[in-house]
Amino acid sequence: MTQLFQRPLQRAVIGTLASVAVLFGLAGSFSAAAETKSREAWKKEYQRPSEVPYPDDNLYTKEKADLGKKLFFDPRLSGADYISCATCHNPSFAWGDGLPTGFGNAMTKLGRRTPTILNTAYGELMMWDGRFESLEEQALGPMAAPAEMNQEMEAIADELRAIPGYRTLFNVAFPGEGLSIDNIAKAIATFERTVISGTAPFDLWIAGEETAISEAAKRGFDLFNGKANCVACHSGWNFTDDSFHDIGIDDDDLGRGEHFKDNVKMQHAFKTPTLRNAVERAPYMHNGTQVTLSDVVAHYNTGGVVRPSLSDEMRPLQLSQQEQDDLVAFMATLSSVDERIAMPLLPPNDQGPAAGLRQTSPAAGPADVAPIDTKCRVARLHLRPCR
Ligand code: HEC
Ligand code: HEC
């Protein structure tokens, strides 16, 4: 029922007959709803929003976003100084890493695939299992995680503070506050909210440019919203309902179920990923086991592993090979041709014990921590706390 309430337009189109069916508990009725609605009506459901939402306590400023970009690309944020956020969220792979599951500190193989950060500005809960409630909260997670960037949070603030350029940038981006752990998170989150997928052929098509996508892709769009029922979860311009479902991928990872042990439907449930720029982000799923988009569609065609947690929206689809190819052709139209991302210039390390005080502009402010002892620094960053 909730699902129907989320889509009033669809409800209106279904008409009385289907509403009666809904009353009798056939709410899942899958394709009945979809097929009565025209292609033109469906197109309206995929209009892009005109604005990026920013939270009240972390509104956009260019200074914050520029600083956040430097932090995102700066390997000095990791304990061993060689892994940046962009090592795994690589713009060349549409902000994923192109691996089934990534590698973190000391080449530790991670348990889940690196998701894209594209369009996370619009997301609600972060991570495959939704364990973080905001980008701000999320940003500190990987830095501290031993398997990922293995950083000590107190050490990171000290370390960045010892870099004169960062002192300046934090003072400018956060007047009166300067460099703090919270502000590291706020700057990174602000940058992430600028990482939005650009105009794709699909967007041109729904804006009225009939030749922007192929006939196969248009048939794929109809299937997506109809017989194949993909829209049940991949809804709206960002192709996600921001919710969690078990789509019957066979492995032991309980996903959201680890946090909601008593909720049957949350076992093996993962966050519905956006389908924007999906072509560039292979392989797929939380465990990277589906190599191509054709594999993904073939998986849906089987209906997935049947178990109590399997979503009620999942069932064998009986799609022909042609129909499966059409769905893939449709998904390929969701890739935008974006401007190339320029690597940011990073503030250089201080050149000597007192250099932080001598050589910087007054805007840098004083180095409010004692200069870091080199021996201690090596121990702190690579092996153990330096205390
Ligand atoms: C070693 C690889 C690696 C590094 C480094 C890394 N991430 Fe991630 N990131 C991941 C993985 C894997 C996940 C998903 C983990 C999960 O769901 O359990 C993830 C999830 C995320 C998400 C959630 C996306 C979503 O749709 O829910 C965001 C945002 C994110 N990372 C941002 C960052 C930021 C910011 C940094 C740097 C401070 C960073 N990541 C560093 C691998 C990495
Ligand atoms: C019941 C909800 C649901 C339905 C229906 C559904 N999906 Fe998904 N989709 C998800 C979830 C959840 C995931 C992530 C699952 C995982 O990683 O275990 C996913 C993952 C994907 C991915 C991989 C994206 C990535 O970045 O890893 C693609 C592509 C995809 N779906 C396409 C489709 C298509 C095409 C259809 C229709 C044939 C469809 N989905 C139907 C919920 C759904």
C-alpha cells in the first residue's frame, strides 16, 4: 500500500477496477498498473529536479566545495598516506572503482563493492545497508575504518593542521571555526553534493528530442515500466526508491538485515542503486558478481533466489532475448557525457619545523599544534598510536 501512496499519479491512472483489486490485497499487481499508463505519462515521472538539496546546517558555498574536493582527492587523509576517497570513488569509473570489491589499507579486500557517489546529494540513507544517515556522518566512516583508510581521527586533524595551505582553506571556508573533524566532514559532503550525473540522451528524449535514443531503447523504457517491473524499485529521475530490497542475489551478506535482525524482508536487502551512468560502473551489485548489464537483466529474468526475504516485486519475468537486449539498450541511454574532472592541486606539506609559521600568508593563522615530530609521525601513521 505504501508504495501506491508514493505514486499518486500512477494510482490515478490505474482507475477504479485496479483500485478494487488493491482493496482485495492484490496491491503488488505488478504490471496491471504499468501497462495501462502510456509512454508519455511515464516520461513525466522522470523529470530531473531543478535544484540540489543541501541541509540547513551545511549549505553550499564554493569555498567549502573546493576544499572538499581537495580532501576527497588527498591521500594524506589515510593512515598510510596513500589512499584517498578517489582511490575507490574514481571519477574515471563514474565514481566507483571498476572492481567486484575494492581494496583498502594494506590491500585488504573489502566485503562489498564500492558504490558510486553520483547523486548521493539526493539520497536518504548511505551505504548498501543504510547504516549512515547523512553524507556528513558517512564521510568520517571510511577514514577511520581499519580496512579502508585506517586513519585515527585525532591524528587526521593534527596532520592537516600542520599543512599551512589547509589551515588557510579551512579558515576561509569556515570563518571563525577553522579546521576540525566536523568541518572536514562538512567540506567533503559539500563536494560530494556537487557530483551529479549530467544530461544523458534519456533526459533529451523525455524533454522532447525524439531521436535522442534508439527505438530499442524506447521499447526498453516501456518494458522497464511495464512487463519487467523495474520501476517498482528504480523509480524517478535518479532511478532509485532509496529503499532496501532482497532481489535474490546468492550470498551470505545479510545487508540491512544485520541491523534489523527481526525483520524478514530486510534480510539480504540492499539499497536500490541509481542506474545513472551504470554502463561505466560495472561490475554490479553489492558483491560485484554481475559482470555486465546483460547479466543483471538475465538475473532479473530468473526472478532471483527464492527465500522468505525475497521482495514481493521479484518473480521470473519471461523476457525474450530481444526484450532483455532492449532493457540493456535503455539503461545505456542513462549515461551522461560529462566534463572531464580536473584533479585538484593539493596544498603542499610544510617544508620544515617552523615553516608553517614563517612562510604562510597571515590568513593561514597560527599552527595551533606543536610541529609534528617526524619519528612520531611515521609511527603514528603506519603502525600504532604515537602517545
Ligand atoms: C578502500 C575503498 C574506499 C575508500 C578509500 C572510500 N570508500 Fe566510500 N565506499 C566504499 C565502499 C566499499 C562502500 C560501501 C560499503 C558498504 O555499504 O558497506 C562505500 C560507500 C560510500 C558512500 C555511500 C554511497 C551510497 O550510495 O550509499 C559514500 C558517500 C562514500 N563511500 C564516500 C567516501 C568518502 C567521502 C571517502 C573518503 C573519506 C571514501 N568513501 C573512501 C569504498 C571506499
Ligand atoms: C525489488 C526491487 C527491485 C526491482 C524490481 C529491480 N531492482 Fe534492480 N536493484 C535493486 C536492488 C536492491 C539492487 C542492489 C542489490 C544488491 O546489490 O544486492 C539493484 C541493482 C540493480 C543494478 C546494479 C546497479 C549497481 O550499481 O550495482 C541494475 C543495473 C539494476 N538493478 C537494474 C534493474 C532492472 C533492469 C530491473 C528490471 C528488470 C530491476 N533492476 C528491478 C532493486 C530492484
